[in-house]
Amino acid sequence: MSGSDPAPGSSPDDGPGDSSGGDPVVYGAPSSVYVQAVRIGLSLKGVAHRLHEVDAFARPQAEWFREISPFGKMPAFRHGTVTLYESRAILAYVDAAFAGPPLVPEDALGAARVHLVAALMDAQAYPHWVWGLYMGRDGRKPAGEMARHRAAALTLRDALNDSAGPFLAETAAPSLADCLAAPMANCLAALPEGAEILAPGTPLGRWWQIIREIPEVARHLD
């Protein structure tokens, strides 16, 4: 599902296009959880943007994309003369550069909690929820490896259950942490493990029921 169309006249890997018209451009595959996270952040801030699709599996990657994202990671981002890569850096820029609801609280403890959960998404949720359980579904990875991912996923569940309410990091509105978490939880929800980790009635389960219904979030979840 996509909340905005690719840049007019563009197709995957046909060049970076033009971002001088004012709207930011997100470069990447619409199914990427990190591309979705950045687009959710932009939508929560009320920022119109364009998605320029990049083939996630193209090898070698297009030279123009490597110039924007030197490690070849998605998403990359352009706003006028500003070019960035790495989703958390992009979200930090979006939060500071545009009006709209803040994605990070102003108080020191609130900001620290958001950055803590965001770090957990990168360090724990992505490798275990997404790359481990989701990518390993249907017997694609050895049983021992899957057991390790399940154990780590349950540990993360317990940590997040301590901080969820109503949004992750104990915020009253969606934050940068929720932007990152929602696409990863969406992968988890498609798996049998999701029924346990996102169980209704638990703090994390209640968060998932709320976040997935927010239009600015739902429109970007695959």
C-alpha cells in the first residue's frame, strides 16, 4: 500500500529525479520497513512527499543511488539541497525542519525514552522480528536459528510492555519510536509469533491495535 505516488514519470532506478519543487523525496522500496518508517513520520508531521521507487534487489545498484546512499541502504532522502540516508537521521531532520506534531518530546527524559525505544527497534526488532522471524518463515531458516530469534523477540516484548502506554516510550502521541516500530510490528503480526507478542490485552497489543488504525500510519503499511 502506498500513500503517495512515485515521482511523476519515474520508474525504479531511472535516476534521482528533481526535488527542487519543495516536496521531499524518499528513495527506496515501498515494502521496506525503514522506507515505511520515514513515510509515516512525514505523514504524521503533515508533510507532503514523493516516493521514488528503487529496486531493493538490483545488483549492482544504480550509480546515482549509491551517490545518495553510499552504503546502498534504504531509504535515502532529498529535500531541496539536503540529502540524507539512515532512517533515524532522516526522521530527526523531518521533525526539526517541518512544523507539525513533534516526533521527539522536548523534555530530557521523554526524549531519552524515545531514543531508547528507537535504538531497540534497530538493534533488536529488526534483526529478530523482521530479518529473523519474518524472513525465516515457512522453514526458510534452520530451527535452531529460529528458536534464537523467538527467544530474543520475547525478551524485547517484555521490555516494550514495560514502556507502552498508550504509545511506545510512554508518549501521549506517536513518536519517532512508533514510526520505526509500526512497520516492524506489521511484519510480526503476519506470523504465529505475532499472536503471542502482540496479544490483545497486553500493553504492546493495545499499542498495536491503536497505531495500526491511525490513517497516517496505516496508509504506509504493506
